[in-house]
Amino acid sequence: MSGETDIPPIEGNTSGTVMPSSTVSRIITPSAPDHTSAPDQYAFEQNRRLGRGVNLGNALEAPNEGDWGVTLDASFFQLIASAGFDSVRIPVRWNTHASLDPPYTIDPDFFDRVDWAIAQAFKNDLNVIINIHHYEELMETPDLHYDRFLALWEQIAFHYRTYPESLYFELLNEPHGALKPLIWNDYAAEAIQIIRKSNPNRTIIAGSGNWNSIEALESLMLPEEERNLIVTVHYYAPFQFTHQGAEWVPGTEKFLGTRWEGNEREKKAIDSDFDVAFRWSQKYARPIFLGEFGAYSKADLESRQRWTEYVARSAERYGFSWAYWEFCAGFGLYNRQTQRWVEPLLQALIPEQK
């Protein structure tokens, strides 16, 4: 979220193999950072492999899959791959499928379901990100859930320890609330250590605090010696446009009718925000993954197309990989009722698509 601490989560009930070099090359731009040390280079290469992605939102991060109207289907992965995307981010609410008492065991049936989703992605040559998503109790009372958070990652990491490098672990979606940025730094560092015990070479994605905002990057302190890391940010600015009429955000009905014309002032605002992320990336030699961006369906489609296209192309100019929020719900690219893509949005993201 755009650095506003009082904004609720943007998702909610609204809403392998390594990719071939020909796919990777289209994301590499002259303005992307060029770091020479091998450890740094691997993280940047892994980030380029993520390329252009889609979030499979409102499914496995719902309290139970289907609660928010989306149940994953094998056809989703086929559609995403055939459209030209390189990766999928699969938000996962592990905490509602794990015991509340030590050792905080994750339900084997839920593991099976996540395994199936990852297998579908690999079957379609898609890179995969799995995370811990919507762990709201951790945000509210971090000290009470510290051990459980680490235990979840210990189990997840061990379970997937033999999976290929095209599976990425993202530590936590949008740290916020009582999980302040400086507290989050300590939790992230501990989670990284836990993961490294069973996955010494796994690429890990870590986000900034305050809803993964760009503004919070300067507060993000990661272990300096840990170089196989990608840093993620989310982008929904201007909020009045991207979240107009969002039922889960009180007061946004007053923003209905807000347009994004793509004028120089509007573009400059996005450029300025991305420049902050780019300069941070250069300073700390860490690649940037734009893990979420999107405009809610109550905005007019022409504005959504303009905004989406400008954000995606801008991210690519800066050398960021990205994943659009999301596939087939309130922000969706695909209409499950008509079984058709929302073509203006698909063209905005994948202009080569015919």
C-alpha cells in the first residue's frame, strides 16, 4: 500500500523449470542495476526469471479456499502461461490450516493442495512464489505469534526443500499494524535463518513494512551477508483511483468516478515513486519485485488500462519484475463467467499478446 498506515489490506474478500533466456531477455532493460559479484548476480537473475506474473488471489489466502468465490483450477495455469506470463504468485493463508499449539502442525491435506497448485504451475513452465498471507494475528500481536510464524516457515521450507529453483519463498505479505518495520526486520532475519537450514540455495523474497510500501524501504534492514534475496514492494497509488468503491475499505464510495488520464503529472507521480525504489535497489544491491499492483473493477476500464500499462512498463524500465493483482476476482484479468480475458487489461500487461 502507498505508505498509509491506516489503510486496510487491499486484498480480502473482494478480491519448475527456469524460464528460457528468450523469455527473460524481454524484462532486462538498460536502466536495470548491473552488479558484478556472483551472489548479487544470482538474485538479480532469479528476479529477471520472475518476469511478468499474475497473483492467483482470493483462493488459498481465503479462510478456506472457495470462501471468496475463487477455487483454483488447472485451466487457470494453462491460460496464464499461454497468454505469455512467466510466473504466478500464490498467496497462502497457512495460519488457518495449522494447529494453535506447539509444534503448530500444518494440515497435511492443505499441504497437498498447495503441492497441487505448484505442480500445475511447473507443468506449464511457470515460476512460482508462495508466501504467508493474511496472518492477521501476527500483525495484531506479533510477540504472541513469533514462535508460530517461525514454525510455519520451518515446516514449509522442509516440505519443499527438494523443489527446483523456480519455486520462491516470500516471507510475509504486507507487514503492518503492531508488526512495525523495525520489529519486522528481526522476524524476517530469523525466518531467513530457519529457511536456510533446509534450503541453503532457495531464493527468498522479503518485503518492506507498512504494507510493503515503497516509502518503508529505508526502514528495511536485511542480513547483509544474505545475498540470495529479492525485495518486494506493492503499488496502489493513487489509492483514490485504484480502490474506488472497494467494499472492504470504508469511505471509498466517495471516490467513484475517479479517472486516471495518463497526463504528465500523473505519470510523474509514478516515476517519482519507482525512482525511490530503484535508488534503494542500487544502494543496497538488491533486486525489486513489484509483487502487487492493480485497479479495482469499479474504476472505468479505459483508465484501468492506461494505469496498468504505465505501471507495468515503468516497472520494466527500472528492471523490476512484477505480478499483477489479480487473476479472476475484483481486480481480475480474466472473467470466469464469460471465460474470456478482459482484453484491455491483458493487452496492457502483455502487449505482445495477439
